[in-house]
Amino acid sequence: MNRLTTSWGEFPLTRFPEDPRDPLRAWDASDEYLLRHLAETDHDLSGAVAVVGDRWGALTTALAARRPADLTQISDSYLGRRATAENLARSGADPAAVRLLTTQDPPPKRVDVLLVRVPKSLALLEDQLHRLAPAVHEGTVIVGTGMVKEIHTSTLRLFERILGPTRTSLAAKKARLILCTPDPALDRGTNPWPLRYALPADAATVAGRTVTNQAGVFCADRLDIGTRFFLQHLPKGLGGARVVDLGCGNGVVGLAVALAEPEAELVFTDESYQAVASAEENFRTHADAGRTAEFVVGDGLADTAPGSVDLVLNNPPFHSHQATTDRTARRMFTDAWRALRPGGELWVVGNRHLGYHVTLRRIFEACELVASDPKFVVLRAVKRAPTDR
């Protein structure tokens, strides 16, 4: 656990789930820069303060110490919201004094101070600025923050087009601030999200289907090539198996199984509220009438009963925001092993260079190559029964 030092106090912060071996902190220089700017400029923080995209709750936890009348965090991340709740409790803040909203919840009706941690997804930023713009008034203080490599000309154009005139600060520790003057009379146009497109002809059983993608979902404007390759090599003849689309994104992998396997029991899970909302809409649109499935926003399979799953399908991420790491993939594989019944299978698609086969053999022992091309591999790992070990 690390401690964030600010002008308003010192706060012990961790990511979620807490892992003492994780070298990554729950904040970075851009969070520090924004908090220092607020303290130095002495902005009035007593009114309605909204924090968008706070990754692990560092900004929200520090601001809670100022006791604004109305403090709201808006996040697409289940893990980020859990981290915020735990960091607030650890700091002694009153949990009832902070509203933790998701990107699928109605936004606040009035915002006096809008603080934006620039997300990796420009689409998610665009959607959130559109959704919050009606709550902004002439006196609203708007400050964004991010590392220099995260703030581009396109980022500034979004603030300027949707909220008002925008400029940037000098860089400090490779971080930068975005300073925006609100113009409530601005003609910002309509919000283009969610986006809909037809899947390509080589997308197996879902080819030609029109899918809905909420902003921020991975490859929201097209089918990514890894998923496309996975769709061509999914297992068949599943009968009434309980199948989990783990890290489901817009749910096309699970949807493909649902269309090909009428008796299979489907579970879609992701830590992104935007992703699960997309998956649910796509399933409702294309699955047979009366077909049901589970849709879970959560920490992977951490809350799934051991031995309750027959098949897990997974296209794991290898980034945590801007950091490249296999930590999420390793947790997904370990959780899958625990959730699978003996003889159950985990099918994974990934870039060849990531070497997932090494990790899978360490966890499952039994792992084989199903398919490959110059860029991707599909791997099948089997959970052995105790007598097979």
C-alpha cells in the first residue's frame, strides 16, 4: 500500500483487488498535478463536484476530505469503483457523502466543478462530455488531467467542441492539465454513441449481424481481428453446457455460441459497465425469443461458485490503462481454473508473442494449440480431475 500526499492530507491508496506484489500505484503524476492545481488556485469545492474517469479513486478520496456538498464519481470500471469505495473507507470518509455512479447511470443535473481524468478511449471521453454538458453552466470550473502521452490534439478538440474554449497547462512530471471555459450556448451536435455496425462476412455464425457498441468498448467501431479469428475456431457440440464469455466486450463471442448451440447456458461478464450493456443489447436483439442469459458486471469469475462452469471463452486484455501487463490475464486464467468443473475447458485467443501457453500450462497442466495464424493463437486448457494429476 502506498500513501498519496496532498495539501489536504495523506491518503493510503491501493488498486483493486489489492495485491502486495503489484508494483503499480493507485495514482500517477496527473492525479497529483490536478490536486495540486486545485489547492493552489483555491477553487470553490463546496458545491456539486463531479469526477469522471477516476481510475482507482485517488481524486475522489482526496476531494472527499474537503467535504463538498455533493461529490459524485462517474466510472465505467467495476474494479475502479470497488477501489474507490475501499480507499474512501480506509481514509475515514463517510461513504454516504460520495455518490459512485456508473457510465450507465443518469449523470448529475448540475455540476459546479467538473474534473476529468482523460481515459484511454477517446470515444468514452466524447460520450461522457456529451452526457455531462447539459449539467455545466457558465460558472462551472472544468479541469482535465492526463499524462502527456494521453493528451492529443483530438482530446483538446473534443473539450472545445462539446464544452467550450480549451487550453493546456505546462507539463509537469510528464503530466498535463486541460483547462476549459464552459460555453453553455455552444452547438455541440448530437452524441454519436452508441455506435452500430454490421459484422463482416467471415465472422462465422454472427456474420452480417448488426451489433451495438457503447462508447469505450474495445474496438467499438469494428470487429477486432483477434475476436474474428476466435469466432472461426470456437468449440462445437456443447449441448447444455454452462458457458462463460469472460471479458465479454460487446458479447459477440458468447452470441456466436448462443446462435450455434441452442441448449447452451450463457453467462456474459466484464468489468466494464459499457461492455456488459452492449453485450446484453446484442443478445436481446439477435438471440431467439425467450432465450435467456446472465449478464454480470464484476471482477471476472471471482464470485463464481467453484466447479460450476463447463467452458470459459476468453480474449484477455494485456493493458491496464496505459500499463502493459499480463496481470489481468493471469487472474482470469486462475479464476477460470477455479470456476471450471473437472474436465472443463478454457479457450483463449491471444497474440502469439504473449506466450499465454506457458502461463496456462503452469495453471492447468494440460494445454494445447487449437489454431494459429501469423499473429494469433487459440489455446485450449483442460482442468484435470484430481485422479488425473
